[in-house]
Amino acid sequence: MKRVNHSISKTKVRIAFVGNFHYNSGSSNTLLGYVRAGMTLGHDVRISEFGFIDEIIKATIPVADRNWKPDLLAILYESFPFLSSEDLEEIRKNISRTKTIIIDPDGKYMEPYFRSGDTNHPTPDSFNNWKSLYDSLSDSILQPFLGLQTNKKVKPFLFFGIDNNIPISNVKQKDFDLIYVGNNWYRWPEMCSLIKIIAPIRSRLKRLALFGQYWSSKVMEDYETVTYSNPTFLMKNKVSVYDSIPYGQVEETMSRGLLNPILIRPIFSEIGFITPRMFETFAADTVPVISKNVMTALKLYGREASQLILSDDPANDILRILDNYKTYQKLAGNIRSVLQKNHSYEVRLNQLINYI
């Protein structure tokens, strides 16, 4: 990693994020964390007009127009290449590639991996196309992985973090026994499995809820398979489905549930990637229950987290947690304290500034 010099660290740094930002996407909540951290540390963090910004986000986050000159332009690519050829040409013309970094949370700058019907490259030409695009913009590719990386151009940068500017809700009366806040993006198989697994203990988990898009039969065009759901199955199993939550209220909504599962795409488990929910769930007033497919859990959270990882007998694990809820609530709080110290957005922002 290129280290920041002492003089830059003491001055106000200008950072612009380029992305496809919708109020109900996980990356937008992450962006909010960076903006708040910038205010705390005295840096100017904005969202760039080069990308897409919906009206809700525009009303809450400072926007950098195309003529704004940042010290660092961070382009966040997720799922598809959203920038037009005209946008790309303007970025290359006006912003040095030494001031441009690519954040790659979906592993597009990696050779194809496959696991349980999931892959980082759905077409034969996908990898070469993404690699060519990234190489044309920057020499710095950042990926949120905990593991080994053989490509010298790729640097580990967890990107996601925990927002210390959000007060813990401390909801005394919980609305739900188990709640999941997030869109159905490669999540249906594991969610379906979880609902089946807890069927024998539904007398203890009566109120189940899902908040987000694509849980009620509606699918995303061109991504029908990865956003598939079965609303009849959810209705039969008495799982309530709600629309996406208001912008910036992820942790607050999670706090309405006794338990919140942490799920992960099969391919992210394979390549050791980190996701926003792996931090946000611990920032809430809840007890996270961690899928055993989250292979990076112990490395990220520490050995204490083993008590929250679902085993081959997950129903019994959940009963154990419910029977000793205050104990596990305290355990989750201990892990939260460590995350707040080591993985806050203030920490992340300082790490990002190192790339200037």
C-alpha cells in the first residue's frame, strides 16, 4: 500500500465516490458511513455526479459535480458496468489514474470462481471485459477480502465498516423474533433453508420478517435467477415481507428483532469476501446468528463469535441463544466494541487516504 505522507494526513482531503447508488442498496448505507466519518475527521467526502444518484440520496449527501477536483476518486463497481463510454472518457481526461482507485466488492478483477450455482463471472468474456475496464482507469484495485491474493495489482481493503455515529437503539420491546434486512440478491436458497430448519421451533420464533426488494415474486430484469423468491412458501411459513427501509435506518430496523441472521453469497464464502451486513448487524441492538458458510467469521470477529455460528444443528443453537438471551446480547456487545475500535468508518477513511 502506498503510504500517505504526514502533511496530507493533517490537511483536508477531498474524496468523491462514483457508484450506482440507490437508497435501498447496501453500498449506499456504506457511503453514508464514509460521509459521516469525513465530517468527524474534517475531510470533504462527496458522491460524484459521474455515477447514478437517486433523489433520496441527493437530499442527504453532498454531491460533487463533474468539475469538482478530488484528491481521490473512488469508483465502486457492483454487478454491472454502469458508467457510459462518455463518462469513462471524461474521467480519464480530467482525473489522473494515480488519483483514481477501483473498489471491487464483487470480485470482478479475479479469475472465474464457481460455487453452488453462484459465480463472479456469469459469461465467458466477463473476466476479460472487467479486467480491461479496470486497467483502463487505475493501477489500484481494492477488494474486501480476508485471505491470500496472488495478483499484485489487487490490494486488500475491507471497504465496509461499522458506523460509530449511529447510537445503539436499545429497543426494549422487540417487534420480531427473527428479522432479515436486505435485498434478495443470491439470498433465496439460504433463506429458504433457514426457514425450513427453524420449523420445529416456530413456537419460539413466531414473528419472522424480511425487509427489502425481491422477496415478493418481483425479480430484477436480466437477474431473474439471483432475485428469485417464492412468496407462497413465505406465506405458508408465516414470514412477513416488508418494503425496503428508509435510507440510513438499517441498524435501527435490525434492532427491532431479537435475532438477525448473517448470510453470505456462496461465491463470497469461496473467495473470502466481506459484506456490509457482517458489520451492520453487530452495530444493531440484536443478537446476530451467523451462517456456517461465513468462513471468515472467526478471523473477522474473533474466537468469541464461534458461539454465534450456526452448527449442523442450527435449531438447537437458536434455542440455546434464546434461553440465554442476555448472555448472548452481552457477547454481541463485546464483539461490537472491538469492531467499533478496529473497523469504524473513521478507520476505513484513514486507510483510504493512504492511497493518495
